[in-house]
Amino acid sequence: MMNQGYVCETCFYPIHHTCKKDALFNVQCEISSKSPPSSPKKKSLEKSPSQKALKLLGTSKADVRDRKGSTSEPQRNLCVVEDYLEYFEAEQLDTLYFQFNAMDVNQKGSILPKEFRDGLGGILNDDVIADAFFAALDTAKDGKLDFREYIRGMLILTRGSVRQQLQFAFGLYNPENGKVTREKFENISKSIGRSLGALEFDSESFVKRIFDAADVDHTGEIDVDQYCEISQKNYRFIQSLSLVDGSPQSEEAKFHGIPISFGHQSWDLSWHMMQGVRHAVAEVGASHKRGSEDLINHSLQVQYAMRSFGNSSDPWMFNDYAPDAFYKVRERFGVDPNEYMFSLGPEKILGNLLLGNLTSLCEMVSTGRSGSFFFRTRDSKYLIKTLPQEEHALLRTLLADYVAHVIQYPNTLLTRFLGLHSMKKNSEKDINFIVMSNLYDSELPIHESYDLKGSTVNRHVETDGKNPHIARKDNDFHRRISLGPSRKAQIIEQVEKDVVWLEQHGICDYSFLVAIHFLDEPIPEPIKSDYNEDASIFRQFKGGILSQNRNEVYFLGIIDILTTYSLSKMGERFAKSLFHDSSQISAIGPAPYRARFQKYLA
């Protein structure tokens, strides 16, 4: 409806063309105290969504800047939305605005319960939990959500303190007189189970573990303090819906992309990705527990049907490729099956809601060349990348050799592929995607990163250096990596084994990714807790390698390893060689590419 070009003159909210007259002339804007204009006016939508969002809240960017510049710490009130705006960048505010606008089907400036349920897609497909979520957001208890209520809830769910989030979660159970009964707790738990569909969830055991433990006086009721206390003691158990255990609160990685929440265009897709991966991993895990001794079938394709939601009843068809082969790869790299399902499965979204925070996959950026998209799990352990058909087919072709290589060489620097899948609905195009280990899976933040190929043509990135996740290139690399002769020799040896393997499979145009964390001061002597268990010696110091002088940590890997020397690469080489030194062009054949790559790193 925004394409109609009409907006409320007071709050800039898009107005449906059939009701714009009513909104502009006869109805006082509910968002602001200003009077509506006295004459109609068609207004363009050039104003940014973040500006419109601030208008909907009755505030401005100047107000936010004033609060940010204040020397005194403001007293935060959950009912005062503006006190939280300093935590949102314009892009994030835009996302919230578009989410709200997408669910506001009638463009009235508020969301009704049915619109909210439809906007959730497959995530909360049971009415009990969906309606409880709506009621917790509806602070006015008038049966509708305005933008102020919506953004207040999202701020708590994404930026609130642990206490604030758990208080919100307690509200999901519809407390009366500050108490929640066991029956209400059971109803929400069973609704969560129904939302998970075919995935197993023992709601009865969950209720006993959480509610009965909190109800120490056996009154059949618990209050918010009891709920907060038991939730913090069983944080990961609740968060994973009993998949994994542990009392400490799990620290989530800081996002550098756009979080995918309901209303986002990729929300339904990401939900079905997670559900499919979770189901596939559970199936192959159960098979191996039964002691299946079958030989690994690298061409095996297992298909699952996943029900769809919304206006379409047609199911998604999910394909899991070579499940046993990838099971062996995950096992080789020490990936715990339950932790893997916890990171990638839908339990984390639903479990987090019971803790008062909203999470999902995080959409990163388009790669540009192939049109692929990267997603990252909330805990930053894994990346999901959509693949063009030719890369998907290539990986299936060389999979047996890839598995043999990574099992033989645990120190391999090649990208760790952990699962290969595809999804399709009806006659739509296949969505192919791969699950990979994230090279940046570390508690240490990245300060600099470089994408190195050993070529010089177009190998520069214009950046102010403020975003370390924008990888600079060869012509920007003016430093040395301090590893010491012994560790450097180990890396060079492993690089040779890896790139020879790539050459044998006709692969070129890969990169050596170098990410650097600068320690505040040199570590006198590393202690046992600084090291983590990993199959590779290059990932054992907090996920990376400690420099020789102990003041830097390096994260190293060979990435983009699914490009062959195709006709398009040959054409690229020919075109660029007309204007540049052909030896310095990235697009060259596998053998010369391997030789140049090794020489550069040596």
C-alpha cells in the first residue's frame, strides 16, 4: 500500500488509498497531539523509514542525539520508548518499521491478533503461544498493537536486560495477581511442542524441570521472582528446549548484520531452513546410534516434506545430501550433534522466547558476484550460504574426495563444510545452501580482516577501517604476520596440501582469509583456559593462533573454494588482460593460480 504514495501528514504513516480521506481529514492522529492538516496533500515517500518510525513514536533524531550527548545516565523506564532509541541504528529502525508495516495489512497504524499470527509465519503456528505473545506485547490490553507498543516489545526482546526479558517472558503465561498456575505453564509448553511439529519435545518433563523446581512450596503457583531465578539456573536448558543443559547464561555474539525477525522477507525461509536442518541432523544421528554400519553413500539424497504456513498449504520439500558423509565430517571436527542442532534448529527461537528474547538467523550481505546470501547463527558458530546451482553440483561431485581430505588432514585450512541441503516449494526454483563452520567463532572480536589472492588487479577496498568485517585486499595488506619459523612452516606445509588438492579438482580464484585480533597487552604465558579443543592446531588458541610475540591472535582459512576455471573465468581473464598484466589477474587457470598463491604466502 505504500506504493500509493499517501501518508498521514502528522505521523507519516502510509495510508491505504481507500481510507486516506478519513485519516487526513476526520480522524485525529493517535500518535501525535498535532492536529491533522486542513487540506489534502499528496506527499512523496522520500522520507526515510527511520524518520517515519521516529514520527510514529512522537520523537525525532535530534531528541535521540540530545539524550546520547547527555552527561548524566538517564533513568530508564520500560514504558518510555524513547529511552531505548539510542540502541538502534537507522537501519535497524528501518527494519522494525517495515516489519510493523508488513503486518499492518489494513494500514490503520495498528496490528490485530490475526494479522500478528499471520506475520509470525511458521514459527508460532499454534494459536495458544501466538496469542500469548500478542497479549504480552499489547500493554494497553485493547486488542491491538500500535507502533509504540510494538517497538517497546522489540526493544525488550532484543536489547533489554536479563531481568526485563524474563519479566516479559513471565507475561506470556498470563499471570493473575502476579502468579502463574501450573496449568497455564503446561498450556504454553504444550503449545510450543505443537509449534515444533514433528520434532520431539517432552513438554511434561520440561514442566517438571522448570515449574515444579520453582514451586518450592508446592502451591501450584509461581511468581515472577521464582520464574526469573529458575530460568537463570536453567538458561541453556530452556533456551534449547531441553536439547542441551547448563546453568550459565549463554552470551550471544554481537551482530554485524540485520537480525531476521518475523515480518522480514527471509523470516519464513530461515524458519524452514532451521526446521529442515534440525530434522535431518536428528535423523542421521538416530541412524548412527542404532549402529548402522552401511558404507557412506556420497550421492545419497534424503527428502523430507515440511508443512507450509500462511496462505499456502503446499509443503516445502527439503533435501539432505550425503547425510552420513557430513556426519563423519562433523564428527572429525568435534561438532557435538546436540549443540549443532541447538545452534541451527528452531528450538532456539522458541526457547529464547520463553526467556524473553527474540532471536533467529542473521542475514549478512550478498556476495555480489553470484547473488548468494550469507546467514549466520545467533551464537556465531555457523554460517549458511545459499549456493548457485553450479557450485552446489560441484560440491556434490567432489564430496567423496573432500571428506577423505579433511579426515586425513585435520589441520586443513579449507572451509569446513558441515551440511549440504536444498529446499523447494511447488515449481519454484531450488534454494541450495551449505552449512559451514564460521572462521570467526571466537570470544575475541576481529579488528582487521584481509581477503588475499596473490593478485594485484582490482585488489583494493575503499574503507575507513571502522568496520573490521569489511575484508581488505592484497593492495591494502602492508603488515607482517608474526608466527615464528616453526608455526609458519606448519602453515605453509598445510597450505601446499590444500591447494594441490584444489588444483587437482580444477578449482581457482580462492582466497586466504586473515583476520586479526589485537590484544590489549602481550600475554606473558598462555594458560590452559586460553586453549580450546579443536582438531586443528591452527584453531586452538581461542579459536585462532597466538602470534610469536603474544600480542595478536590470527584466524586463518582458505575460502571460496567452489569456483572452477569455467568459460566465464576464461572470458574474464581475456577481457582484463587487454588492460592489465595477465600474471596479476585473479582469473587464471588452476595450476598457475596455485603456484602464484603459494609464492605469495611464502
